[in-house]
Amino acid sequence: MSNETPKDFDSVESRRSSASRRRMSGSRRLYYFLGLPILRGIIRLLTATYRVEKVIGAEHIEPFIASGEICAPCYWHQHHIIGSTLIRSWVQRGFKACFLVSGSVDGEVPERVARAWGAEVIRGSANQSGALALRDMQRMMKSGYSIVTTADGPRGPIYEFKMGAIIMVRIAGVPVLPIACASDRAWYLKRWDNFMIPKPFSRVVMAIGEPYPIPSNAPLDQLEPHRVNVQEAVMSLMSVSETTLQEVRETD
């Protein structure tokens, strides 16, 4: 018999990448404890300055907020600031949201921010703990929570919808709710997702697509067309957001 301590698969530490040596040390915990309130204040101040010119397809989320039925909102990793801000406004209206956040140390901050908003969080990724994350997602959906994902995260490629989200909604029998956005002025970080940080007082357009159902009886080897359809839906909403924003600017 082995003398090793059984691994706690519900622990965040067990879901961190074995390739990374970064761990939640005491000094890092103190850093997050002191810095998180400041970061939350900066995010709230920054997003409060945004001028939301239009929310296209806003009617698509209303039935889910009104009835409490669940869906699977998704947007690109690049659009996380605006996308999560939109979800936060739904949470304030009673929408039960649960964010899928990377199990890495970098996920500690977004987890705490999301929980401060009143949302739930699942830690994990398709790369390191896909089966565990999928189990947790099913558990949360049975409790009435809609799972929010950055569909091409956590490492890309950019704008490529991951199959894991499709499998999740297929098993749960809930629709994907595609989301995209555009900003007229933004900083873009030099990383795989070209992460977008809209500048203060920038104009923003958000777009919510029609719920896309995945048949629960669809064979796993026939899910690729659905993955492509949802990917194209998010890209189309992104294009519509950019076009609408350009039209707004031209009319001023």
C-alpha cells in the first residue's frame, strides 16, 4: 500500500499546471490581500467611464434572467473586461453566473473579483484539469448556475472556440449564448489573446447573439459543425459591434 496522502482533487493546488513552479506562497497571498481592493477600485472606476453606445440583442438574455433558466454565455478571452462587466450587470439583476477561471496562480485575482460581484467560480482548464472542471460545471448547472467561459482561453489560439464548452452544453442540454464587443479606443497587451483594455471614456458596443442549442443526442464525433457555427456566431457579433461603433462615430 502507498503511504502517499490521497490527492484532493477539489483543491485549487491540485489543478495547477505541473509545468509551472508558481505557487500560492505566503508573500503572494499578502500581495493579493493588499492589492486586490485597489485593483477592484481601479476596474470599477475604469469601467464606469465607458460610454456604452448600444447593446445589440439585449432581448436574448431577458428570458434567462426572468425565468432563472440557465445558458452558457461565452466571449473571447480578449474581451474579458467588457464581457465580464456585462455579466456583472446581469448578476445584479438576479442572474446566477459561474465563471470558469484558470487554475493557475494568475487566476486568483479574477476569482476574487468575480466572487465580490456575487458570482460563483470554478477553477480549472481544459489543458490541466478538464475532467474535473467539467464535473464541477455540471454540478453548478444542476444548482441553477449559468457557466461563463472565455471560449478560446486560457492559451488560445485566439478566436478558436474550444470543444470543451460545446461538450459541456451538449451534456447539460443548455444553449450557448455568444457575446462580443468593440471599443473605439483601447490598449492591447502583447500576448497570445491581444487582451483588450478599453481606455477611459472610450465608446463601447456590446452584442448578444441568439441562444444556440446543441442537441443532447448529438454524437460526440459530430459536434465539430456546432463548434464552427458558434465560433462563427461570436466572430459575426464582433464584426457587427465594430461596424455599429463606426456608424455611431460617423453620425456625431
